[in-house]
Amino acid sequence: MEKAHKLQKASQLIAGTTDLPTIPIIATKVLELLEKPDVELDEVADLILTDQVMAARVIKIVNSPLYRTAQEISSVKRALVFLGFRHIRELALTCSFLEAFQGKDGVFDIRTFWEHSFGVGVVSKLIAQRARYHDVEKAYLAGITHDIGEVFFSYNMQHDFQKVLDEIKGRPHKLVETEERYFGTTHCEVGELIAQSWNFPPQYQEVIAHHHAPENATLEPTLVAIVNLADLFCSVRQLGYEGSEWVSFNLAEEGAWGILKNFAPHMRNLDVERFCYELDDKVSDIRELVKSVFEGMEV
Ligand SMILES: [Fe+2]
Ligand SMILES: [Fe+2]
């Protein structure tokens, strides 16, 4: 089906719901503040402290295995000193996503969704580092946000989405193709429209729109290719939620791999098997992170 048709269908579905997730205003403010060249650390800390939920999550995430602090960090200000400004951007957005989607009942377990999202974020960052991509935090964020369209289906189209998940479980059916059959659109188009309504930067919108077909990307194909590969890695490394135990992939045949090698010819020499082992080491960290973020919190 044509992309334009799928977008039209997605906008009809979204128009039919009244409770589209919103991104907390505080997150937009943090992002704006961090764009200012002369921003003071105290200003950012004060802003974060006005939102107790975000303040608590910043402390939890900074103390999670992902950041490996030497000692426990217990204040927002110390967390910011430890992380540095670039990472605050990543943390502020991460917290906002958690907030935007919490407190609802969806078809899939939201923790599994976050394990997948954080997993793709972390792996995107690792691939970006290997490829010497200029903005590894952006790769991480793009990874975290790539599947936001799934959340819409899970919450707002529960009945049919359950059927979609049942149908692909343990079978070699692709999620996007099954979604298209049921909804006439996929989580890529739905996510793209949600990202637009949140005023996300265009490169993030592009990743959300094309992460299953990176060859269609025009703005920043390398970023889309990185997230696509991270998604594939996570699916075969038990960080998927799509019932995709059957998935396997041959890197050499992936369009994204071609795009990445064009961008970074040294990637030809990547020892894929070893890289997969490195990723395996991260899986328990990611599970631990998701657990620590959700612990004691209403989700
Ligand atoms: Fe996806
Ligand atoms: Fe995904």
C-alpha cells in the first residue's frame, strides 16, 4: 500500500481517539533550556526539581547499571554534574516518555515495551560509536522513541492489536505487514504523526517513520540504518516484544548494513559474532534499568 494511504488511514485512527499521549511540558522546557549557549547547571536542576516525578526518575536512572556510578548519587544537581549537559537531554526525554505512557492498560506489558525501547536505544548508541557517527546520544534517543506508534495501538486499538500479536506469535509473519492487514496502516505512520504533534525534530520523525524500511530515508539515512540494525539485533537477542523468536537475519542482506558501510567503510571489518556477544552482556543491564525505573512507581 502507498505511504500516503497509510498516513491517511493513521490520521483517521488518531482523529478517532480523544486521549492521545502528550509529552510533559517540563521536558520541552528542559530541551529548550539546553539549547541556550549560556545555560547554568542550577537553572536546569531547578527546572527538573519542579517536577518531582522527573526528579525521582533522574536519580533512579543515573544510579542504574547503565551509567555505572562509583557511589550512589542522591541529588538532582549531582546527577547533572555527573552526566553532563548532553546526557541530560537524553535523560529528560527518556523520563518524559515514561510519563507520557504511564498509568494506562495496554495490550502488551509496558515493561516489555520499555525493555525493547531501551534495548534498541543502547544498541543504537553502541553501533553509532562503532560507526563513528557524530551524535551518539541522538542515536540513543532515536532508538528509544522508534516504536512510539506501537503504544498507540496497544492502548487505543486493544481488541484488534491483540489479534495482530496473536497472529504473529511464533509465526514467520512480519509485524508491520500484519498491522497493515488489520489497520490499513502501521505503527510507523501512526508514530510519525504522533511525533509531528509533539514537534519532534525531523530526524527523529524520520526514524519513527522509516525504521522498517531504511532505504526510504532521505534526511539522515545513516541514523535510520543504525536504529534498524539495533532493532534487528534486539529482536534476536530476547529484547523484542513482537513474539519474534523465529527471527534471524543475515547482516549482509540487510539494506541498512549497506547504508552503514557506505557511511563508515571501516565497518566492513566488524566482527559481528563478537559484537553480538558484547550486546548480550548489555541485556541484563537493560532489564535491570527498566526494573529500577518502574520499581515502586505506578505504571
Ligand atoms: Fe518497529
Ligand atoms: Fe522495534
